[in-house]
Amino acid sequence: MPDYLHSLSFGTSITPANGKPGGAPALARLSEQLGYNLVTFQDHPYQPAFHDTWTLLTWVAAVTERIHVAPNVLSIPMRPPAVTARAAASLDLLSGGRFDLALGAGAFWDAIEAMGARRLTPGQAVDALGEAIDVMRGIWAAGERAPLRVPGTYHHVDGAKRGPAPAHDIPVWIGAYKPKMQRLIGRKGDGWLPSTFYLKPGELRTGMRIIDEAAAEVGRDPREIRRLLNVSGTFTRDGRGFLDGPGTQWVEDLLPYALEDGVSTFILASDDPASLQRFAEEVAPALREAVARERGGDGDGGGGGGGPTLRSTAIRAARRPGIAYDNVPATLASAAVEPGDAQYNRVRSTYIRGGSPGLVLRVRDAAEVADALAFAREHPDLPLGVRSGGHGISGRSTNDGGIVIDVSALNTIEVMDERTRRVRIGPGARWADVAQALAPHGWALSSGDYGGVGVGGLATAGGVGWLAREHGLTIDHLRAADIVLADGRTVHASAEENPDLFWAVRGAGANFGIVVSFEFEVDVVGDVAWAQLVFDASDTAQFLESWSAAVEAAPRDLTSNLVIGGRRRGRPVYAQVLAVVDSDDPDTVLDRLKPLAGIAPLLDQSIQIVPYAAVMANVRDGDHHGQGEPHAHSGLVEHITPEFAAEAAELIDTGAAYFFQIRSVGGAVSDVPPDATAYANRSANFSVVAFGTNASGLDQRWERLRRHFTGMYLSFETGLDPERIDIAFPGDTLTRLRALKERYDPENVFRDNFNVLGATP
């Protein structure tokens, strides 16, 4: 029989007895402390002396941190598969991907029938288990839109909603001893879980052969199927028989199972703490070393909670063309998400845009970023996206069939120096978390207007936020950055070190590398006033003029945005004006807001004195599930002139834009010289963005506004034509950026995120 070259892992099987209140959970915690990968419990719902296994698994998952939990094995005749699938996904999500599922077709039928479940013949039980697996996998396939229908004889669903998807691809292991069950494993299972104490001589090897043949018949690679084995024995000083002797004898007895039969997970069935410890300390490491030595370096005898079992045929069938999936660096393999993986639906799309990338590489440090870039360089013809928070309006952080490097795990927030208010922030942190971390110090950092935005994208593009008029853009507070360049080198950029790169990363950073760490100097900001005002803006042009005039005349401690939706028949045009006043003094706040309140009929208002962190706490937690391809245009304008206001009002009135927003800039933003950063259009007092459902309609209306603009803010532009680059950057700035691009990214690896060279997908 072959050695399937799976990495070895080790587990425990603990009796779920309820006689000792802390017994089973205590042994589970001990298993984790001893370094086991897995802890399992028998499932006998008809046995009053045992805890309910599902309840016990949940409890153990809650009181442990690393170890995987699994039944050994779940009695499927007593567990409705659709409900079980949802329970499994929930436990997997709550435990951070630490639940594995082992199933049994049923035994002890008198007891099962006594509990109200249907008695089945052995053949029926196998068929029922096959149907149950189909139901469970169908429930987990949350990315499929069609309701689940499985017209089974024993288990059927008709129109069930799918989901939730588990945190990882839950393996389905099957406990079995007869050929029909073993053939089911070959067709549908992810692992075989027998026990040495039930196997007769030769049955293990015969079962392996049957499983492999059944797998091959349906086009599966036998290496997809993990081979697990429950073992038990006695540690004694002198060898007396199989698994009855010192630790060295245990290693000798188990080694052939690994090398000759392909077993890669050994589960010790014991409730004796001393035996659990001896197995973990004497047997597991020595067996790993012996397997690695015999393999001669081919394969991995090391640990890991599951090892590099080959991805299933179904997952490999969903792979996109042009990607060398089998060449993903080993450092990234465990965190790489393919279209067929359970996690794919969580990472495919962004906040507002649907996507279908061919591979998402979730990196955890600068070295892994470099490995991911090396892999991307091997695929120069595929789209490449870089994602921090996944909020980006422009949509560049997902794609169709390409590669996405996801840096969301680089989310640390660290105070470097209290005196200088210097902080270090990872690109995957969200601005709501940053605001919350800075609040106890009485600090804040101007950082967009939505707390769910990731630091990485905003802090390399500009950062127009609620404190912009008083404290400038986010990039104006950047003091240094660590950047992984296209060739994999990590460099430090600041005013003193690599100053040209530091200049470029502040406004066009996505062209030059992936920032893995930002250093900011933050501001002292206490409680602020948060105002939300609703107006009748039926006279839209006049409203835009009046609002902009009030904002430009206001002291810098006021920053305001407005949003207008499309006109609705029979109703007035409503405008929402949002404003932050950097003051907790009521008189000052009222003085700043009165000019705004009088610009049009005021329909509703809310004014609160709150911490800045509360303003940024407008976050919807959870994964992004955007759909479609939103169409948006952006422009920077110095003043809202009567001509601009009239043409903008016409755009709104025609319905070409369902969302029209103007953000105030100016103030401190304009204090920075235009050549100080790659973000050069500093004279603009306002940033304008419009979303439309009809691309051609919005494009046509937007063209009429173009003559008023002095540039645009890249983060809100979805257009792909090369002209957008010429609009975004003044000529001298663009010339300098292109020269730096040739130096730092000569192969144009970062080609898909407003490429300054003008080459777009």
C-alpha cells in the first residue's frame, strides 16, 4: 500500500462520561496542553451515562484555543443532516475553524430505535449516510444561490436555504469496516476512521485498497482521503504485545501503519492522564522523526492539525485557468483560498463590488507578502489585486480570475512614542479600530468617514476624512512606511530614507509596493460634535451653492459632507448634511452649525457631543458580499460655482446618479505644498463623487462637469481608461511618478490599481 505522504497529526479519544463534572473537558484541555492536534468524543445519544456529544464539543471548543474538536463518530441516524450541517458550521465559525466532522452510519440499533429513530438495515444505513453527506455539503455551499434540493430516500430537503459557510473546509471522516461503507468513503469521504481494536488482521490494508479503487472510479485522487486510526494500549516497562510496552515499542508498532498503510492521524483512546502524557512526549515526536527519516525528506513527517492532504476533486474542479495552484509557496498554502473552498464566499467580493478571483492569498507578515508577490510575478498576464479592509469603491481589490493578496491579518495598532504621538499601524487595521485604540490617549487621526475602511488603501491614496479641514489628509500625518516592493525587498521609506518613495507612497502608493506598516503622528482630539441634518433641497442648485459657501466661510474646526439621492416622483429632493465640529463646547458648536442650518428648510436634525471614535463606529461587521459592478466618478473642484451647481443639479434631477456626495477638503489640506506629496491637487475645497446604475448615462452627464474639475480622488473612481491618470495627477507629478515607477516596479507588477504608466486591464 502507498504512503500518501500526509503530515502526521495526533489526537485523543476521551469517554464523554458525565460522572465526573470536569472530567472530559479537563482531559480535553490537557490534550491541548500536551500538544495534540485533535480531541474527539464518542457519540451515544441513547446513553444516559454520557454527556451529549454535541454539547460537549461546544463546551470544549469554548474552553480551548488551538486544538481541533470532533465526534468519534457522530451517529447520523439520530442527527438530522441539515440541522447538523448548520450546527457544524456554527461551531466551526465560533471556534475559529477548529471543528472536524466524523460520521457513522449507525450501530446499537435497539437503542437507536428506542430513542425514536428509524431502524435501518446495514445497506440502508450506508445509503442514508451518503444522502446525509450530500445534504450537509449542500448546506455548507453558501456561495451557490439556488436553494438546496436533495431528493433522498432517507434524508431529503426541498428548497432549503444554504449557509452559513464554515470557517474552513470541514472534513467529513467516516467510521466504517465493511466494503460498502469503504466504497462510500472512496466516493464521498475525506477520511477513514477505523479502530485497531475492531479490525481483524488484514482488514486495514483491504479497506485501504477498496477506498482507493472507489476513489479512482469517480475520478478522485486517493491522496485526497486522509487515513485516521483509533488506537489503544498500555504503557509498560517490558514489551508484552501490540501497543503493550514502553514508548519505543509503541513507535515500532505504529510505524508500519504510517509507512505501509498510509495512516497519518493517530488517535489515542484513553482517559488516563499519564498515558496521554507519555504518548504525547514519547510516541508522537519519535514517530514523526521515524516517518520523516524513512521518507528521506520526501513529504512531511511534521505536525499540523490536518497536514497537506490533497485538495478534493470538487475543489480542484473549480480552479480558474492560468494559475499554477500547485506552486503556491508552502508558507501560504494553509491560508490560500481557492474558488471551491468553503471560505471563498467570504473573500471573493468587496464591500460594494462582486468578484470572482482565482486565488486569494491571505498573508500574515512581510515575508509572506514577498512570497505572494513572487507567486504573482509568475503570472504576469493575470489581474492582481491588493486588499486591506475590502471596502474600496474603485473595486481594484478584487477581480475576475486573477490573484488577490489580502493583508487584512496585518492589523496591529501600536503606540510607539507617547511624547511625539507616534503610532505604528498595520494596513489591515480598520479605521474604527484605530479610532478606538487612540481614544484613551485623547488622540485621533483624520481617516475617511467610514470606520470599516482598511488603513492600507486609504493611507496610500490620500485620506479625506472628518477632520480634514483642520488636520489635513491622512497622508499628511504619515511619517514613515515599511514597503514590500515588487521584487520582494522590504524597504523603509521616510523623509530621510528613500525620500522619493516616501513622496510617491503618499497619494500613489498602490503603484510601488505593498505597505506592511505605517507610522503616523496623530493629533490631540477630544470629544467632538457630530451633526446630522436633513434638508429639503428641491432647489438643488441653490442648496449646493449655499452649503458650500457656508463651509468655506466656517472656521477650520468644521468639516462637512453632503449626500443627495436621486429625485423621486411626487417628493422633494432630500439632502443629508453631515458635519463634525472639533469642539465639545455647546456654544462653539451652535455657532459653527447655525450657518448650515439656515441654508434651506430643515426637516430633521441630530447633534451629539461624542468621542471621535463614536463617529467612526459606523461599521457593519462581518464579511463583504458586494454584488455587481458599481459605476462611480470622482472630481476635485475648487469652488461650487453657480455654473457647477446648476449642472450638478441637472445630473441629480435626471436620475443619472442615485448617490451624489460632496466632501469638504480645503483648509489644512491646502496648506501643504502641491509638490510635497503625490497627492498634488491641494487647492480644491471639495471632493465630488457620483454613483450611477447606468454607466453611459452617468458618463454623459459627468463629462459636462469635467471642465470644472482640477483633478480627482482615485479612491472613488471606477473608470479604467488611461485618461483617468492624467486627470488624477498634474503633469509634473505624473512625470515624476512614471520615472519612479520605472525604478521601483520595472516589470509593472502593480499594474491594476490606477497604473501611472497608463496601462490598464
